[in-house]
Amino acid sequence: YNTSLGMAAGFAITTGSFNTAVGWAAQCCHTTGQNNTSVGFQAGGYTGGANNNTSIGTNAATCGSGGQNTFLGAGTGNLNATGSYNVFLGYTTGCCVTTGSCNVIVGGYSGSAIATSTGQIVLSDGIGTNRLQIDNNGYVFVNTTTCIGSQPSQLNLYGYNAGGGAGYHQFLSVQNTCGTATNPKKFFRMNST
């Protein structure tokens, strides 16, 4: 119960079922996985026994065995080896994520800094600059590369540890992330206690 359309599309499928491969070499080395949809040149090309993946775009998800991924855009998830439950949207988005799972990346961010991380949410502009990131602890980072007074700035929001002891107690910090002898770093923090 497989559908293949294109030169070498779905060529190596043996026991895999309910797969759809459209495009030259789409799922060409896919063997036993089920419920995968790949559209585009080499999309889902070398995914072996992966299950429940959607890869749309040239070279989207060309390697790996991770499952339950959604990759939309040329080159998205290109190096994903074992990562699962990822959602990548945009040209080359998440192309450097290798084993990271449960990540959501929108925009052109390669994911190089979170290649093996889990539970990251990243909103990037179309050329790969992070604009918003929520890490796996729920901390929100708003970063920009635009300059304010010729210096990049950063806003970090942290949760409050109500139990006391170790952990983050600050809940708002604003800082200038660069500094020189004539223009030192500036930092502002509000604490909950």
C-alpha cells in the first residue's frame, strides 16, 4: 500500500506500508517505515525505517530514523539522525539538528546551537536570526541582532521558583550583551524577593 511517483522514488521499500513518495529519489532508501509522506527531490531519501514523517521540499529530511517529524521547506531537517516529534518550517530550518527531539523551529534557523537539544521552540526571521526562543524549562529569550546605541541588546524572562532554594529567582533581566572600555555592559534585573 505505497504510492511512489518519480525516478527511484520509494525504490528500496520492502515491508514499509502506507507511504507516499513524490519526486526524484524521494524515499529512495526508505525500507520498512510506515505512514510517511515525502514530496520533493530526495525528500525523505534515506530515512530507513522511520514512521509517521512528513517531509516536503528538496532534500527535506534526507537522512535519519527519527519518527513523527514534520519538515516543510527545502533542506529542512537535513541532518536529523534520530530526532523525533520535531516541527521545522522554512528554508533549511533545523538542517543542523541531529538527535534533538520535540523541537519547533519556524524561520531560517539552522538549529546549530540546539542540534542535540530537546523541547526548544525557536522563532527566527527568514535568514536564520533567532528572534524568540523558549527553552525546555519554559524560559523565554528575546534576542535581536539589531543595535540599540550601536550595541546588541537582549531580554530574558525567567520563571520563579516558588519552593525557594536553588533555581531561578529573578524573573526579568534586560542587558546590553556587548561592552567596551568606553561603553561597558549594562545590566538590569528585577528579583522576586
